[in-house]
Amino acid sequence: MFKQWMSLLVAAWLLVPLAVANDLSAQAIDRAHAEIWRRFVDVHGIVRDFVGDLPTPEDCTLGRPNAIGWWSPIENGPMFTGIYLNAMCERFQRSGFSADREEARRLAQGLLKCASVSDVPGFVARGVGSDGKCHYPLSSDDQMHPWFLGLHAYFKSDIPTDQERRVIAAKVSEVAGVLQSTGWQVPCDGAFAGQYRGGFKGELFRDAVRYLYILHATHEITGDASWLDRYRKALNECPEKSPQTRLEICGEGYPRDREAIKNIDKFQLWIYVGSQAGLAKLAAAESEVFVREAYCKGLALNAQNARPAVGTHVNFDNADQKVFGNANWREVYSTWFPQSTQAEAKRLSEISDSEKKGARKSYESLWVRNPLAGAVIVALGGEESAREEILKAIRHYDYGRLNMAEFFFAECAYYALPAMK
């Protein structure tokens, strides 16, 4: 009896540090959450990149700082909002708090707004400017896929009313139908109407995962069996330029894309968070064992490759004083010329006043965004042994001193980890 009592005492003692660490991590997440909602979620429920002067209707029409909207506060609205909403639905599932439910609802409304401000069917704006409607004419596949991700998570949660579900199903059906009609190219609007920016039928890992995910999510939201048929067919198709099927590509993980997208592990993990989340949802929903195994293989490979990035959070100094000039984007990107092509818009986006811009944005991208994005990928990969590494990264940052909203990945990582019992 004494030995059993001692064993229980030792076990309890060993659990104390873990419990304390988890409590401190929860406190850090609450601080991050408060900062996101205090500074970065706009009145429409769209996550902005940073706090700064909003583009006006004239800016959006002329393309200032550029027609893509890069480097403006509304650069990544659907991308950030969709990924964040996926995590916020899990936050509400765990807390049951009405405040969390209403915040998730607000984000869902933000995503719907992004798909409702253009007269071009299927266009999803990056965000809205000063009048609550103006927007840049060029969206992208990076904005479109998380739009589906967030609305899918919200639709399947316990939060929406029946009427909300009907509205979401109708809008998702509309957008997916347009993508189907364009060959899965993402439409533009304004002066670029009739053109496309990015798509989902390429040969990269992120192409295959996102295409399969959108097909499957659209089926689950609309109940239309034709989307499930397209999903099953797409699994065994080989994209152009690839001898592998999409299912095989999913099993290769993001390392497959390293040649096409340089420095993924050091700079670009953030653009793979949505893919990892979509792959995790596909794996959870898949009934065919061999398909699920391929998905799980890709998830594990991504987690394994992203894990070293998590530890690089230690390189970030919370007392750093580098200049964050991007808040004054009109001064940093003061050069402007008319852009009649997407190539011209991209060229304009590469012109800046480096002295006024400063180095702080790059510093946060390298040592905040990338470690936390890596943490999300690892957590979604189900690598339980990395839990403390992820929590340590989450606890590292003074969220009140960060300039870019990208630290919302901390919440995404936290809620991707299994809840503590």
C-alpha cells in the first residue's frame, strides 16, 4: 500500500511542471488573443496585417501602393481570417463561452463580406478599405483556399444558426461553381476583370491538397454529391507536368515544393499552414484506409520538416527596437505608376524606401511568423512529443509589442494541440 501511495505521489509530482507550463501557455494565448482583437480584427470581422492608414476607394482603383494590395493593411484578409476562424471554432468548442462564439461568428461574417463586395461572381477580396467596400482588384489562391477553410470549420461547428448555414452554403456553392467554370483559376475584378491570379490544379503539394480539400469541403457544406464525385476522381488524376497522382503528391508533403518555392523552411512556412490544416481535415473525414494513410504520411512529413523552425523563436528579442516603418506605407511605398498588367503591379510592389521601411517587419517575419507557423504545422501533424517545444514558443513572445498580426499563428498552434485532460 505504501509503495502504491508513493508511486501516485511521484506521478503527481512529475505532472506539476507540465500543469504549470500549460497554465502559463494558456495565459500567453489569452494575451495574444486580446491583442489580436484589440488591434487587428476590423469592424467587419476581417483580420488586417497591421495597424495603419486604410486604403481609400481612390487607392484601390488606382492600385496604390500596388494593384495586388501587397504591403497595405488589408493584404491578407481572407487568408488570415480563414485560418484564424478555424482555430477560433476550436477555442469555442473548448470554452463554451458566448464571447468566443460571437467572435467566431464575426470572423465568419468577415469572410462572407470579402466574397460580397465585388460584382464579379466568385471574387474574394483581400479585405476592404476606408469605405467598408473598396478593395484591390487582384486576389489569389493563397486568399481563396483559407476562405473555404474558415467557413467550412464554422459551418461544421455548433455555432451557426440554420439561416447562417443556408447563407454560407449558397455563397460557397457560388464561389466553388465559378472556380469549376474557370478551370480552378482565381478570378480578378476591376481593371483586371476577366483575368486570373493563381489556381489549384498545378503539380505542387500545396496545389493538390488545396484542390482536394476545396472539393471535399464544398460537398460537406452544400450536400451536393457531385462535389464528392469530383473529389474522388481528382484523387487519382495526375496534374499536368506530374507523373504522380494527387493522392501520391499529398503523401510527399511540402518538401516536394522546395525547388519551386525557395526557402520554405526558413521564410515560407506560413503559406503552408492552410495546406496542413486542409490535409488534417481530409484525413479526419476520409473513410478509405489507403487514402487516409497517404494523408497522414504527408502530415507527418510536414511536421517533421517544420519542427526545427519552432525552436528558432529564441532568436527573437522582445526588447528589439528596429524601425517598423510599414505602418506608414504611403511614405514607404511612395513611388506609383499606372499598372495595366499584373507584372507591372508586381514590379511596382518591389519599389520601396528601405530607410523609411526599416527592418522590423522582416525581423518579425523571420523570428515570429516562421516559428509560430512551424508550430501550427507540427501541432496539426499530431506530433505529441513536440508539445512542450510548441508551448515554449507560444510563451516566448511579448504580444503587446508585436507589429504584425501574424502572431495569431500562436493561437492556431495552441488549439491544434490536443486539449489537456
